[in-house]
Amino acid sequence: MEYFRLILLSSLDDFRRNKLRTFLTSLGIMIGVSSVILLIALGLGLKKYIKLQFEGLGVNIAIVMPGNIFNNGNIQPGRNVGGIKFDQKDVQSIKTVAGIKNLAPTYIKTVAVKTGGNSQIGDLYATNEEIFPMRNLELAKGSYYSKSDVAKSSKKVVLGPKIAEKLFTDIDNAEGKSIKIENLNFKVVGVLKEKGGGGFGGPDFDSFIYVPYKAVLSLNPDKKFSVINFQVTEESEMDKIKKAVEEKLLRRYEKDDFSIVEQEEIQNTVTMIFSVLNSVLIAIGGISLIVGGIGIMNIMYVSIIERYQEIGIRRALGATKNNILLLFLSEAVLLSLTGGVLGLLLSYLTVLIIRIYFPAYLDVIAVLVALTTSSLIGIIFGVLPAKNAASLSPVEAIRYE
């Protein structure tokens, strides 16, 4: 134990004599470690952010979509989308499945929206009143349209906050105003609270224009639906209800004509895509660790040359090759650990700032990765210079000038 204490003191003494060199050598490791840790923290934060975004748009939800978007059980965005359109018969058939809490058939279309002299392009979301509780869409102003409004084809519209702001500048001015959707006149009865999202593969409900689907039959003369959203009462029943819905639809369509996708499946697919991307970025960040390790190797070789006579004297006084090897290897590891700890502190402070805007966070794995990686860098890149020092002849080392 005393021997290791002396080695540690000797290493620290050398660092004190060469403060600037020690700092610059550790700097490479610090940058590499902090880069990797920050990327891990951002990856964890991204997963949490995506989860919160999807949960904010409702739970226990599945979507019946046209086309087969699955490949070997995994969602493949853009794969075989299109083909059939759903109709009222499909909606009535799905309604008979037990365990469905809300059902919202939806016709989606990009439309021109006008109010006064202001014209915007928006996404029409023609559906029923059940979409609002299903998607946790809360009102900032006004009211929703009702079940009777859907039955009567009432020309009422509920705006997402983003499109409301574009049309009226201030959402407080929107309620009660008239807007024109294509060639149809509608009255704004409500504006929704902001939900966020719209990125990472999720729909932007803040930009949708919600109207009763029967009020836009002139825009949808075939009376078809783009998708059918449904929400189940119990999460544990989702698989059973999906199977029942599939059986209903298979009476009219082929298996590849449609897909039933859980919102959680979409979330998992998006998370997986970004996890792969984050892993690639971490690998790129790891290159700076290799550069830092090469820096340590270079400095250790320089340090050995400067200390030839010291090494010779130590050998003459009885130090073994293993003693010299351990001395220089410990210095390399200490240099790496110093950089690793500094990188960890820098990452922690940076994450504290990022958390104000984004839910990034550090976990035990990130800390262990930092300290283990920095130690391994010191061992891997320090062993060759340390072996070189240990193999020196005592007589040649003392004579070296």
C-alpha cells in the first residue's frame, strides 16, 4: 500500500512540475469524454421528450391506416401507404367492437384558409367530437363542436393555436370570427391550447383545422376517411381489440390493404431511429478520445526522454522493470482520469443549462462510461511508453544527456 502511495506522490510531483503540459494533455481527454457524455445525455433526453410528446396526445390509441406499413413486424414509414379509403360502413363495423372508448373517423386534406385579407395554407382535420377527449385537446378559448353539430353538418370550426395565430395574430381575437375554408364559410367556435409536438414523426395537432366531417362533404364527395382513430378503455385489452377490429375489416378488404398501428408502436419506431443516429454521433465523438489518447502517448514518450537519468538512478537503486512500468503507467492513467473527471464536470454543468430548454439528463451509465473509458485510454495508450521506460538499461539511462 505504501508503495502505491509513493508512486502516486511521484506522479503528482511530476504533474506539478509540468502544470501546463499536464493540463493540455488532459484537455484532449476532457473534450472527448464530455462529448460522449453529452451525446448520451441528449439521447436519453430525446427518448424522454418523444415519450412525453406522444403521451400528451393521448394514451391507448390505435390508428387504422390504408396500406401495409409493416415489414417483418416493424413499422416502415412510407411503405405501401395508399390504396383503399375507409367509409361509414367501416366506422359502424368498428363501433360494434367492445372495449372501444372513443372512435374518430377522419378526413385529412391540405386546404386554403382565408379570413379578411389573410390567406394561409392549413391541414383540414374533418372528424367528429370524440377526437378532442381522445387526443387530450384542451380549449384555450371558446368551445368544441358537439355530436349534434356533426349530425347537422354545422359549419363550426375549432382551430389549433398555431393556425389561429397565423390567421388572427392573437388567438383572443379568433373566437366568433368567420373564416373561409376553400369555398365554405365557417364560424370559429374555439381555439385549442398548445400541445407542442409536430416533430419526430408525430402529427402537429396545433396546426390542424378541426371541423365536423359532415360539414365538408363538398370537399369529400366520396364520403371517405383517410384514417380511423380509436381509443380503448383498458391498455391490457389493446391487442385483443386490435385483432377484433382487424377481423371486421378483413370481411371487406385484403390483409395488405390496411394497417392497425398503436401510437406506442409509432413512438418506439421514432425512438429507435433517433437511437441509431445518436449511437453514430457517439461513435464520432469517440474519435476525439482516440486523439486524446495519442496525445497522452506522445507526452509520455517526451516525459520518458526528459527523465532518462531519473529512470537510470531508480534502476541503480534497485527499482525493477515492473516498478518503472507501473510508475509511468500510473501517470498515464492519472492523466486520463483527470481529463475524464474534468469532462464529467463540464458535461454536468452543460446538462444543467440544457435542462432549462430540453429534458437531457445524466445517469449512472454515463458516469461509468466516462470514468471507465478515460481509465482504459490511459492504460491502452500509456502501456507502450511505460514498457519503453522499463526496458531501458540503467547504465545507458544514467549516461544519457
